[in-house]
Amino acid sequence: MSAEMIVFWILAIGAVLGALAVVLPPFGRNPLHGALALVVSFIFMAGVYVQLSAFFVAVIQVLVYAGAVMTLFVFVIMLLNLTPEELAQPKYSWYKVLSVFSALAIGFIVASGLTHVLVHFHAASIPATFGNAASVGGVLVKKWLFVFEFSSILLLSAIVGAVLIARKRRS
């Protein structure tokens, strides 16, 4: 196993564990702890982007997602001001257990596919413009503009909803 493969698996396992800590107890019971676990997952994903030579995407991942979006999430979580009674013990049911096993099975399938791709991956096949600001901006504006703008509207509506919920609780 090469050094690149070892680094990939460390980054991949860190990203998956960070993502699992968002929803699984004990971190998943507290929204602020879940948000911080998501930051950890974002940082590991930025490491994967660096390994793929997409340095611009890695920097944007850290600045936008781990920085700005997570600041917004933490602001909304603090605005909700959840009490310990509202963060009661988790309730387990058969569909939650089934969903965990389904997610693990899908994760295993994806990981085995990624391992196969990375074993046969050649860095020489990456174009020189891969991951730079011009190519990412061009794709965002030409192909994904609607999705990009829709996500900003979705974030705005989440902020407005959190403010309305917080306002109802105070009165």
C-alpha cells in the first residue's frame, strides 16, 4: 500500500467519523457538538481535495463551509437556545437501526469502489486547470448557477425560520 493510499484512508476515515459524530450520541445529542463534529468532517474533506490536487476547492471548503456556513449554523443553534429537557434521551426504533445498517452497507460499497479507482488512478491524467478558480467559477456560473442560488435561498429561509422560532419561544 502506497503512502498516498494510507493518507487517503486516514482522511476518509476521519471524514466519516466526523460525519457520524454529527448524528450519533453522545455528540449528536447536542446540536453545538454536532456542528463542531461537522467542522472536523469538512476539514478532513479538504485534506482529500488537497490530495486530489484541487487546492482551490480545498481552500474554499475550509473558508466557506468550515468557516462561514458553520458560523451561520452555530448562530442559529445559539439563537434557538435549546433547554436540556428538549435534548432528551434518544429514542431508538427499528427504522433508525435499519437506516444505520443501510448507510454502513452503502458506505462499504462506495469505499470499495473508491479503492478500486484510486489503485488505477494516474495523476498525469488530471488536466492542468483542474481545481483552479477559473474552472470552478466557470462550472458554477455555466452549469450549477440555479443550484448555487437555490442553496443560498435555502440558507436564508433557515435563518428566517430560526429567528421566528426563537421569537415564539420568548413570547
